[in-house]
Amino acid sequence: MKAAIIGGTGYGSIELIRLIQKHPHLTIGSVVSNSQAGARFSDIYPHLSDIVDQPLESFDADALGENNDIVFLATPSSVSSNLVPSLLNSGVKCIDLSGDFRLRSTEEYESWYKHKPADEKYLQLASYGLSEIYAEKIKTANLIANPGCYPTATTLGLIPILKTNLADETSIIIDAKSGVSGAGRGLSLTAHYSEINENIKAYKLGAHQHIPEIEQVLSDESGSPITVTFTTHLVPMTRGIMCTMYVNLTEEISSKKIIDLYKQFYQDSHFIRVRPEGNIPSTKEVAGSNFCDIGLHVDERTNRLTIISVIDNLVKGAAGQAIQNVNLMNGWDERTGLTDIPMYP
């Protein structure tokens, strides 16, 4: 199958190209960038010389539909909502890596993203692409709302305990840290070397656009309304997300039993690795891979569960999960093209 990429010069797009290049059932089709149409891809990213050397194209839904089978949209928010209807009409399946189709509520989207929401029809059509949780819906979908990077790490870490009666659902605190690539390739003072080097910053306190996405998924999976305290930090590394989550427990239980519960929940999920007792994951241990590693600890003094969830924000948090969803949509083994082991050190 030919896979087109819209928003072709961002970090998410580059990661998609890296993964598609070695996928046995996918080839790179059109690469669209209206701002740099006509430029050769290898002129922008010289490390792809002799690998991807085609010119970037302008957006043309009919041409994309005629020449491609699948379209990945790695665009800023508010862009893909305008492109997806014509793409679906042209007969291609769409995987949207922006936030335009993740929230079911148009009011929530407009409030948090400060943009006009997608048409209600397409919000209802979209399937939320958290691969390990919604695989059956993904298999029959034509439009996937690929989850955000923070929501992926957070929800995969919290859902198993919320499926029990062991969690005080009003007590959830999420301390999240991301590498600078999560801010994208655009120039900004926040990601300026002298601002982030040897520094750590908290940002968007109580205002991060991923908050309603996290709460929507957790509420769906727990069966009751969930609100969370969510604080994000920018740390001086290129890749990686670590979410440290705290949940008060409603009864006394050991770390070992919680770990066993998580292992059972994810027993059929190849890309979720639940660590043994006393073994806490770090971001470097998943770098370049599609794994989400989870460490768990119950503090017996406070009867509070600490969950550590780590992912590579560009792989499991974006392009890798998008490829995993394409695998599910086409009936392929979900591991296809995603078998890279983490890059260490």
C-alpha cells in the first residue's frame, strides 16, 4: 500500500518515513507540504538522501486519493479537520496525528484548542486510536484519531487500576515530563538551546490541551467522570516522556499484587512491558521503540500507588502508534514494521 504524509517536514513526519521505509506492506507515496511544495525532501533533510528524494507536493485530495491508499496527517491543530472530509470522499483511509478528532465535544475542543472544531459528523466517525484499548474499533475504522503523546503514556498507565475498585478516582495526580522534540520543529523561545539546556520548566499549568483528552478516555474506561491534576514539564533531552502518576488506594494491597494485576491486563499487548517489583523504567530504555514501559510501587505508609509510564514521544506517542493502528486496520500483525529494540545508550 502507498502511504501519503501531509505535513511532511515535521518531526512526526520524519518518524513516519523512517518506519514506513522498513514496513513490508507500506511504501512512501505522496509527501505534502504546502509551504515547501516543489522542494526536494532530501534538501530539507539531507540524512534522507538516496532514501526519500522526491519533491514535496501541494495538497490535492483527488490526486492523493488516486495515488495513495492511506493518508497520515501530521499537521498542526485545526488543519486536518478541513482536509479529512475531501480525503475520505476520495476513498483513502486517514490517520490524524493532530488533535482535531480526539475530543467528542465540539465545545471542549474550541475551549482548549482555541480553534473551530471539526464537523460533528466526522467526530462521530473517528475512532480513538489507543491501540491496546480500542483495537476492535480500530480494525473497522476509516478515520483514526491518533492519541496525543502525553495521553498515551498517561492512560496506558492508569486504565488498569481504574478498571478495579481499588482506586480513589478523585485523587489522580499526573506529573509529566517531555523532551524538546514534543514542541515540534518550529522556532520558539521555549525550545531555544540556551533556555532549555541545564534547565527544567513547568508549563501550561491547568491549561494543557491534552487534559480533556486524558479525562475523556479515563472517564470512558472507568465508567464515571474523572478529573485529574496534570502538570507538564519540559526537560533538556530530545526524545522521551515520563509520566509519574499518583493514585490513593481504597484498600491495602501489595506492590506485587498490583503488578500481577497489570501484567494480566496487558498479557496480550506486545508493546506494553510491565516491570517487576523494584524495577522502574527510564526514558532511554524505550527510545526509538514503540514500547510503553510501566513501573509500579505501593507506598505502604500512605497507601498510595505510584505509576511510572515511559514512552518515546515520537514513536509510541505519535508515528509508531499510527503505524500500529494501520496494521490493525488492515488485519496485519500489529508488530509489523515496529520490531526495533530501544536505542541504548
